[in-house]
Amino acid sequence: MQEQGLLLVNLGSPRSTSVTDVRRYLNQFLMDPNVVDLPWPLRRLLVGLILVRRPAESAAAYRQIWWEDGSPLVVISQRLCDEVRKYWHHGPVALGMRYGEPSIERALLDMAKQGVKRVRFAPLYPQFADSTTTTAIEEARRVIQRHRLALELDVLPAFYADSRYLQVLAASAAPAMAAGFDHVLLSFHGLPERHLHKLDSHNHCLTSEDCCQAPPSEVLNTCYRAQCMRTAEGFAALAGLKPEQWSVSFQSRLGRAKWIEPYTEERLDELAQQGVKKLLVMSPAFVADCIETLEELGLRGREQFIAAGGEDLQLIPCLNASPEWAQALVQLCESGVQA
């Protein structure tokens, strides 16, 4: 069998919690046309306005969740990479971040130096979106073209409904659920609605309240919201949840554009007002804990829920670097290994 490298890819993080490093990171992230999909002059203007105050605010948030050995997202992703090496026997395993370090570019250059010809390229995003999956693939192809690398990419498809992923997800939540709860909120990262519309050649997305229940297969392949709903439904079925015991929301809005609803911050208030006292929250759009889970949900979300009348919000950790997740991820990636 031809040796095949495995490159795990995640979003990235600032190098430190300094305002300067956070500003540099946010500028790189927000100037990506797959993230802020506006013409360059408008994108530059908008990002410039965001960078006036956002870096200091984000730096303060990062300081609340930063670990002694670095950014939680980067540290966890590196630990997952180490764990995956125990089960991937087809070639070298590396980690690349779309923004910041360790970079996709460095990982691909290192693999090429090792004589690798095929790379299983694994974006660690269960659901597809241009702002996560597409931009990572484009960056890898840019690197290959720029350096004229003799590398062939074999991209791992979105695994939002794969039974191996869902089973590990359900198992990860089982201990918290066994301790008792009133409701489980599945909070996915949000997207502007226009990101859905521009990929929807069938004019199907958001045309009705139940548009995600039975979308055409071509729509489902690229509809982030519909894929999130499939993940939530699959998780709820495996976890044995009744319909009234769980719900879905979308977090991390930025700017004034209309984003996918319902919004997490509004849902937290609604659940507290409906009498939910013990709320479990998990974010299946992430496989590694990061600022969006640890700070946005675990700190600010908890404070908001209690202020609205709830008693306790428990954040269920992401899959992170657990052996069960590493083994399931390798199984997912091995489906693309070619002899």
C-alpha cells in the first residue's frame, strides 16, 4: 500500500492573549473572503471597523480560558494528533491550522520532504461550510501550487451524520445526562444566512420553517444548517432524548447581517423563562474546546442563563483528544486510503 499521510486541520488561534496577536489573528481570519464574503474594498472597510475594539475584547476573553501551555484549541488539537498517531498506520500524521500556527503550509512542506505523495486531508468540522472546510481546502491547494509539491489531496467529507462520530458524541454526553438534567441545548456555530443562499441552486434554504427536514440531496451536501439538524437528530436518537428534552440553536453572531436562527443567547433566556433549571449545553460543530465553547458558552452563557432564572448550566466538553474519538476519526479517514 502506498504511504499516505494524514493532515488534521482546524481553524486556528492567536499566538498569545496580547491585543497585538489577537488583532493579527482576527485580521487574517476576517479578511478571508470565505469568512466575510464581501468585495475586497467593503471587506477591508468592515474588518477595519471591527478591529478598532474587537481585539481588546477578544484578548480579554482569551485570557479567561487560556491554558498554561497555550491556546486550548491548539493544545487539544495537538493532543488529538498525538493520539491519532497510535491508530493511523499508513504514514505520518500532522496538524495544520488554517490561521496561525502550526500552519497548513508547514505541515504539507514537511510531508513532501518525507516523500509522501498522497495526503488524507481531514478538516475537523463535522458539518460543511465555506468558512471552514472550503477555505482550508483552498489554502492547501494554494500551498501545493505555490511550492509545486507532488502531493495529491484526498479530502475527508463532512461526517455530520456518520454513525461513528454520532456514537462517540452520544457517549461523551452520557455521564452528564446520567447525573440529571432538564434540557439539552445543542448550540452550533452560526453563519450568515447569505452563506446558505449562495450555495443553494434549488432556492430551497430557509423558504419554510421545516426546510431542513427534507431538502434535496444536492442541497443537503452543502447546507450547513440542514447538516447541523441531521447531527442533532442523530445525537438525540442515540441519547434516547424525547423531542421536548432537546433543542438546537446557533451562536457567535458577528455584525449586523441576518444569521441562522434561533440564536443561542435568546434561547438561553427562553429556556430559563420556561422553567428549565439544570441545562446541559454542547456544541457539536466543534470537536475541540475553544473560545466559543469555553468562554462564550461555559462562562458568558452560564452567567446569562442563571441571571434569567436558571440554576445551573453545565457545558459538556467537546470530543477533544479522547481515545474513543481518535479511533473513530481514524476509521473515518481510513475509508479514503487507497492501495
